[in-house]
Amino acid sequence: MDIPALREKHPDHWMKAAAIRMLAVDAVQAANSGHPGMPMGMADVATVLFEKHLKFDPSRPDWPDRDRFVLSAGHGSMLIYALLHLTGYEDMTIEEIKNFRQWGAKTAGHPEYGHAQGIETTTGPLGQGISTAVGMATAEEMLRARFGKKVQDHYTYVIAGDGCLMEGISHEAIGFAGKQKLSKLIVLWDNNSISIDGEVTLSDITDQRKRFQAAGWQVLACDGHDPDDIDRVLTEAKKSKKPTMIDCKTHIGFGSSKQDTAKAHGSPLGEDEIVKLRKIYDWPHPAFTIPNEIASQWKAIGERGAEDRKAWEGRFADLSDQRQKEFNRVFNLEPSKKLSARIKALKKQISEEAPKVATRKSSEMVLEVVNPIMPENIGGSADLTGSNNTLTADLGIFDVKNRKGRYVHYGIREHGMAAIMNGLVLHGGIRPYGGTFMAFVDYARGAMRLSSLMGIPVTYVMTHDSIGLGEDGPTHQPVEHLAICRATPNSYTFRPCDTIETAEAWEIALTSQKTPSVLALSRQGLPTLRTEHRNSNLVTKGAYVLAEAEGKRQAVLIATGSEVEIAMKARDILQEAGIGTRVVSMPCMELFAEQDDAYRRKILPPGPVRVAVEAALRDGGWDRWLLGERGSEKKAGFVGMEGFGASAPAPTLYEEFGITPEAVAGKVRDLIG
Amino acid sequence: MDIPALREKHPDHWMKAAAIRMLAVDAVQAANSGHPGMPMGMADVATVLFEKHLKFDPSRPDWPDRDRFVLSAGHGSMLIYALLHLTGYEDMTIEEIKNFRQWGAKTAGHPEYGHAQGIETTTGPLGQGISTAVGMATAEEMLRARFGKKVQDHYTYVIAGDGCLMEGISHEAIGFAGKQKLSKLIVLWDNNSISIDGEVTLSDITDQRKRFQAAGWQVLACDGHDPDDIDRVLTEAKKSKKPTMIDCKTHIGFGSSKQDTAKAHGSPLGEDEIVKLRKIYDWPHPAFTIPNEIASQWKAIGERGAEDRKAWEGRFADLSDQRQKEFNRVFNLEPSKKLSARIKALKKQISEEAPKVATRKSSEMVLEVVNPIMPENIGGSADLTGSNNTLTADLGIFDVKNRKGRYVHYGIREHGMAAIMNGLVLHGGIRPYGGTFMAFVDYARGAMRLSSLMGIPVTYVMTHDSIGLGEDGPTHQPVEHLAICRATPNSYTFRPCDTIETAEAWEIALTSQKTPSVLALSRQGLPTLRTEHRNSNLVTKGAYVLAEAEGKRQAVLIATGSEVEIAMKARDILQEAGIGTRVVSMPCMELFAEQDDAYRRKILPPGPVRVAVEAALRDGGWDRWLLGERGSEKKAGFVGMEGFGASAPAPTLYEEFGITPEAVAGKVRDLIG
């Protein structure tokens, strides 16, 4: 259907969609930056979705049973900003639209979670939105099973472009959704045949319909500009027993002279073009002006959901007080009140028994204690369950037949797992953790960064965290990954030295509301070093004195994780030689950096030589603690890795790479001179 | 077919395959570590491939026209080690097999490129092998077009497991191969239905055959234990006009009591089990012992290719001397002899004209000059051609219809692009570069790390390298990515400040033989700061004095890339106030770190205050240059980012985040006190 025919056949629809289109076009023009083509192409689909299908209430943006809408093609951000404005989200004023892409505006270049109501997740890096939405749809299944259909029963809609579908992460997420039969997930593919470089066929000839079918999806198709066809296909999709992909054939930059070309994608159309477009669209109104009639139609759409929401509130009120409280607790990311006591009890027991176990095993011991009291904990692994020690006795496997299962077999999909976990948190009601090998931070980075940027408490259980994994060799041995994680803003990287520190790190992760946590855990067995029980959580300080110098304090050894044991042995050697040596355990650099100057000075006093020990590169933030904090180059040393690892048994590797108590003691002696 | 039937029907084949199986089983047992199940399952396929199809000559492992064989399921490393040993690769002795996974052995836990002959690429991180092989097959197409079928005409074979196919990168690579109709690429899927956590169906129900067909592949299938069926299907695959995926139905841990279970995957079978297996296999020989008869059959297979190779040498000799030299030059990664002169001429011209351009544009100016003289340069971008400025006038687009095209539209596939570029280099004859936004280092990391680990000269053209990209916002603004790249061993991260430095960085990248290069390039325009022509390449030193202090040297400003301009303006302010200020441009920290102490001291003399300026996090290696190198905490400052960026025009962001000449000058004044 061409525009005149569309306008004639569906005049009301046309004007509503035109309002979206013109807001997008005008905002991009005003900003002199942005992506008009996609909102112009998908305005019809979005209009029908919001008008007739999406369950939402702008007056209660956080209503837990709302449908989730994810704009995976995040560059088309003006589409969602226009929709939020038109349907009456309070904070999305016309001023915000006018300030598109300006400092301080809620209308960032790409939709940013937390900037404005109604933005369910940050998108822009392609493929993240669709994968995060898979997590949201998974959360809905889990919570429906847990709390019942009366309070949790909604759809998750995604608008995805060719870029999203070309990215590898989409393969991982689509495969997961197909296996899990996430029937309430509906992906609207903006099939406009154009990417930035030109025709999609320049780089891809994939039959997307067949591809989704191969992954276990239902596939439907529609004319993405025909409201009747869009409505028909959405109605059909909602009945599916599988996730549904809808192939929406659209025209990028619909109606403009740049229609169906890459030129419509990522730059303002230009004033002349916009003048023409107003005629083509039959939209004579000035920029940022929506005529009352159209505005009130959109407002009515925004008000449509209030009834549903009120009915839901009634059903929610029917839950027992306890169920209501529990529902609210998990949606508010409040940890169990029993958590602290459980952690303390475990620490007490461990400090007495002093087992020698790998910290990945320590992590399992903690999870065995906390998972039963925190039903919102959802575990999982990217096909390394036995290695990551992420499965505890009571969880059960999440599956089509067991939606109450709390353990997720994510498959060999690290990136997908991370994005799905983002979706689980963002949906609300879930606190996820997932495991893989530390080296595969590389695979998961795209989504891990978004956990940090969005400020959401995903826990990454990263085992096999150094050359200590041994024979698997350099591909599997992280050396720069602590540096990567520590350099990422708004996240905490924990590298505990024993079970006690692991329990303390987990306690922080499980109480976090605004930050993701990375737990770097050993493959190899480690002794319990904290054998004196302390109720307080020492990891919250980031670093603390594990063993004080005897006699005159001449050296301070700083270590993390599996190398704290080495530092303690080095201390024995040095003390034996009459060199008073303090050992500082530093399980979390970021937390230590947040302590006040007095505390940091207490732990790292000026004067003694400082040697840090970590089976990783010095780049992981060490210079600050060695050279800074009143340290000095002449009195500082580092024992660790200088490059990639190698394949051999772990003890051999520690010897060969010179990460030994003797090497540490030798370094101290050299520095003392 | 069960084992007795197989043994009876194909006795010779059985024994050859059993030799592989037992070497794998015995080596894993001796190492008490490793993965026996996959070699046991794929031994039949590998035997038929090496016996009847693979074109190779162990006496000339680097023969440029050999077929490439990639073990994408790298955990099954004993499969390739056994094959290399049995077919007579000189360095793969039985001692190496006995030392599987031990320090210094060529038989690392996963196959490591460069450790032993016949290992075409490092594998282990799943999905990398198949994606790298796509690059090799692409290289073959390119070189066949360039040098002719007589000297370049071979297949690329891959063994891939379920893990490889579940990883997102496989989607990117498969899509690329399908679009490019890489008909000489043959992937053998080890379809054993098992992953580490158990049945593949725990996490995936993808119809892999349909999926590959959707991506434009031919799909065939065989019984992975029936040599006739395997031979038939390989013969068929070689005739295809599309890439071929062969679904090889196999049994992991074939013949053992752990067959068809995850228990066969990743740990030794145990002595008792091996005793039983020797009977089942009819293999009474002691561990690591191959009977002469079987050894000589395998040796004959290894010798089979010598004739082909000699014939190839004859055809190669028929090329003109000039063609031979050129072929050898590009396979030896020697840069054009004209390169140095071209770079110097460009530098001279630029220093005179002093244009103000973004360094991404500078990069294009360099490429316009060097691409015509280095036909081995193959450019590309992950669908950001116009933004990365990677396409030059003479390249032409590589496509099914234009195999001589030298520009690759990789599609929205950063990870796949990086792996494909690895494959292009590893194949030989190609020097690739590829572009995306710097923030998408996150997506490409898995393969970028392998460029470093393997030591191969891939060039990553990473534009939009800071908040300077402006409105696209924090998802697209790298802040920790310089830290990530600099922390990666064996790679160089260049952040040039103008066109001159960009030319010098490119010269280093284009002459590199053992290291990948990351070029971090600005979106925003930058002035030419090097207006005095110097023939020598100053970037090779990593850092140098761009502007000396006038009067007493009280401050040294250190900056990279787009912030060198800011440092220069700060210098103006400070000199105006009588504070003698040196500006050091530091385009490559890693190279500066490699300079001798005297040079480093010359550039960063003790005494003056030091302030570094970089629109990124201090974690990117700055503490060493500020606090170390005879610096001091009290006299050091950093002006840069402290967290994620924001969406706004670039000049606003620089103001709001306080990265301005005034802020730098203020910091110096504070430190001088």
C-alpha cells in the first residue's frame, strides 16, 4: 500500500502514526543528529501494538504485570520517546523531545534504562535488546509459576532490526527462547532490507524466517504498514505455544525521497526534505506540535490500560499478606532478612573446620546455604555446571515442564547468558547468577558492560580465574581479565582467598541493588586463612590486614584470591629471617578505593616496602596501590604474570612463572636492600 | 553400525582409527587431564578425511596450497596431535604425545598456533575455529582470483562440535560464508548430542541442518562411523557451489562404557575402562605403541600428498619471477618496499598543508596512499564503512561476482569479522584490516585476544574512540576500552593525535609480522600538530616531546589522541602564566614501555609535575607514567573520565566532564601549589 492509499483507508491510524514519524523527524533535525529512518518505517507497527495490544499504564510505569516493550534497534530511540510522550508518560514532556540528544535530557541518543519511565532496558549495542527481552520473558514464566497467573501474566514485545539479527548474540538468545518455548515473547522484525552500508544483501542472505523456525519459533509475516494486517498477526502471535517472530516488511524512511536507502538511516533528513514530507504525510503542523484531536486519541490509548492495572491490583490484594510482602520484597531487590545470619553461621562453621577447597567450591557452599532462603536466586551456567559449582541441591532445573525450576542450563552461550540475566533483573522479581570460566568474560563483555551501565545486580560466577586452572592452557587462562573487570565502572570484582571471603563477597553481591558483581574464583584448592571468626564482613572494606607483622614492620604484602596463600607463606619465610611482614588481603580493589583516606592509610602505611602478588597482569590496577597511596617506586614490587599463560599442571605453572613464596620473599629482600 | 560390525566390514580402516583413539585415550590418561570423548567419536571421520581427501604434505607443512584443517572443537586436541604424529609431521614425536599437556610440550591442552607444525590456528574458545576457517576459505578465494587456480586452489575443512555451533560467533561466520558462497569450505559437525552439562537438548533444540540451509549452505549427512558413508559425503561436498555442512552422527566416547554421555567428554577414562576398551577395539598394544603395519599405513597417507605438492611446485615455477616474488612476499608478510617512501611523502605533504580532520579520516588518507602499493591489504568494516573510513577508491567490493575485490562488507558482525581476519592472516597472503566503533571491542574481544595470543598482524580500525563521538551516548562511548586493549599482551594500541601520527601508526601496523594493532581513532576533527616534517617515525618510540617547555620546565603534560590538542592549549595557558610546560604525545604506551630507561627518563624527567590527559579512565595504564618512572603522587594528576559517558554534543561533553585546557592548566597550578 502506498501512502495515499494508506491515508485514505486508515485515516485515524495514519495520523497517529504520522505523529510518531514527525516527532522523530523533527527531533533528529533539531538535534542535527540521530536516526529518523527506523521510526518512520516502524511507526505503523508500533502504533497498532500500543493501540491494540500492549498492556501498559503510563500512570504506573512500574506495574509489575505490564507487558514489556523493548526497542532492540535502539538507534531508533525517537520511536520509543515519541510513544512515551504521546501515551502520556509524565516525565516524557515535549521539552524532552525537543532536547533530544542534549546534555541532561531523558532523551539520550539511545534509550538508557533509568533515564525515563517506560524504558525497560538500555539498547543501542545491537542484539542486546532482543537477548535481554528473552530474559524478561523467562522471568515472566518463572514468576507466573511462582506467584500464579493472576498476578503475573504478560507478554514481552521486541522491535528488532537486521543488525540485531545479524549479531551473534541473537543466535544465542533465539536458540534459548526456542528451547524454552517462551510463548509470550513476540519479536517484530523491522525487515526493511537496509543496513548502514547499503542493502542487507551486501553482507547477508540469511532466510530469517527459516532460521527462526530452525530454532523452534513460530514465524508469521505482515505488511508493516497495513494496520489491519499488523493487528491480525499480533492477535495470532499471542496464541502461540512457541516464541513468535513476525516478519514486518517495512520501508525505512517511509515517504521520504531517501526511502528504502541507507541514507535514511542515521542522519537528519534536512529542512527541504521535511517540508516535502509534511505534505506527503498530510501533516501541516509546526515542528513538535500535535493537534489536539490526535493528541487526545493517543492519550486515550495511554489511558486504556488503567482498568487492567486496577483489576490486577484487586487480584494482587487477594494474595495473602505474606505473599504480597514476598512479591514486593523480590521486586524491590531486598535480600532475605535471614541472609546475614546464615552467612555468619556459615563463616563461624568454616572458620572452625578450616577446609581446604577451591573457592568455586566455597561458592557452592555459600549457595547451598542462601538459595533455600532466597527463592529469587536463579542460578545457571553456560554449560559448565560441574566446573562452576553453580547448581545447588534445592534448585531444580528450569524447563518447559518445570517452570518452577531455579537453575538454568544456558547452553554454550556466555554472551546470551549475560544478556538474559540482565533481562531477569530488569523484569523484576529475580536475582540471577550465572557461571562460566573467567577467560570467557571476553565472550560476555557486551552484556556485562550493560549490567554496569544500567546499574543492576547481576552476579557473574567466574571460575578458573588464573593459570591455576592448569592444563587447559593460555586460551582458558585469564591474565588481563581482572584488569578488564576492574576497569569497568560501577561494578565490583571480588577475588576471595578462601571460603570465608567467598561468603562475604556473596553477601555483598546478594544485597546489591545497583551494581553487578564479578566473583573470580579458583579452580585449585585453597586453605581457609580466616580461622578466627569475625561477625563483621571484612570484604566490605575491600582490603584488610590478614596477618600483622611481628617485630618491626618492614614489608607489606598485598594479595588477592589464590595468591593470598602464597603471600602468607612468603610472610613465614620473611618473619623467619627477622623481617616483620604484614599481609593485606585485597578481595575487592573497587571497595578499598571507596574507603576513606584514614582507612586506606591504616592498611597501607607509608614506609615499609610493598609487594603485590596476583597471578595476573600488573595492569589490573596494581600501580595505584604500589606506587600511589604514599608508596614509592623504589620500595614497590609486583609478582605475577607478564604475558599469556601456558599449558601444564598448575603447580608447574606457578613455579615456571615465578609466582612462589620464595619469589615474593626474594623481591622483598631485594627492595629492602 | 556397532563396533564388531565395523571392525569386520572395514578392518584396515578400523585399525587406523583405533590408533587415533588409543593415542588420545592413553595421552589423556597419562596427563590425568584432557578430553578423550571427542577424538574417540570423530576418529572415523578424521581418518577418512586424512586418508582420502585432505591435501597435505607433512614434509612441507607450510605448502601454501595445502588444504587447511581446523579443529574448531579444540578440546579434542588429541585428535589433531594423533593425526599429526601418525601422518609423519616431524616435530610431533611420540614423546610429545606422551607429554600431552605438560610444560614445554608442543601438545598443549588446546591446539596452539605456532607450537607445532600442522596447527593452522589456536582453538579452544568455542566457535573461534569455524569462524577463523571462514577467513581461511575467504583468503583462498581472494588469492585464487589474484594468483590463479594453478597455485591457489584448495579446500578448508573444519571439525566443529555442538558448542561451536551454539556460540553466537558461529552465526556470524556461517552467515558470512553463506552470503559469500565459500564453496570450498566444508564443516564436519560432530553431532554427538552431548555437551558438558548433559544432553544438548538440555539447552538447545535447534535444527542445525535447517539453520545452515537458512544461511545459504548445502547440508549433507552421514553416519560418522561408517567410512564408506563418510567418503561418499566428502566427495559430494567437494562438488558444491555453496559452503557445505556435513551432519556427522557420532558417538562421543565410542565403545567405552561412558559412550553417549557427558562423562566421556572431559576427563580420563580410568585404567580399568581402558583395559576393557583395548579389547573392544581389538587393540592389545601397550600405551603409545602403534604396530608397524598400522604405522606404515598411516605413514603412506602422510606421503600421499608429496606428489601433489611437487606438481604444485612445478606450476609455481611456471609463474614469472615477479609473480613468484610477489607471492612469496605476501605469504612472508613483507610490506611493500615502497611503503616507507609513501608514508614519508604523505607526512611531508600533511605537515605542510596541516589539515584539520578526524583521525578516522586521517586513516583513510593513509589507506588511499598505501592500498595501491600493497595488494595484500584487504579492508573491511562491520557495517560502518562510512563512519570507519575504511574503504578506499581502488579496492572494489569482494563478492561472489568479484573475487578480486579487496573490501569486505563483514555485516553487523564484529566478533565474526575479527575471527575472519585472523583466518585471512593465518591462511597467508593477506594483511587484513577491519573497522568498527571502539566500544565494540566488547563484541570482538574473543577473537581479538586470539590475534594477540597467536601473534598475528591483524589491524583493528576502531573509530569513535571516546566521548568525542557525542550524541550516541554512553553505550557507544568507550571509557574502559583503552584499558582493555592496553592490558592485552602482545598487541599495540595506537591513539594518534593527528594525521602524521596516524600515518606513523599505520606504518608500524603494516610492517608488523607478530603483533596485532589497534588504532583508536577520533570521530571529531583534530588539528595537525606535527607541522614540522620529520622523516623518522616518532610513534615507534611510543612517546616523544611534541612541544618543549619555554623557560624553566615546571610541568610535563602527557596526552594521547584527541586530547593532545587540549594539552597543547593548556600549555599555552601555562606558558602565558610563566609556567614552563612540556607536552609529551604518547600514541602508544606499549612501545614507550619497551624503550630503554634513558629514553623514558629523557621524555619523562624527574622533577616537574606531571598531568596526563585522556578522555578515558585512568585505569588505562596511567599510574605507571604518573606515579612511576620517578614520578610522585604529590606531583601527579589526571584529567579524564571517571565513569561512563553521556549523550550530548561532543564539545558539551568535554566541558561537562571537565576535560578542557583550563582544567588541565588548573590541575598543574594546584600541583605546583
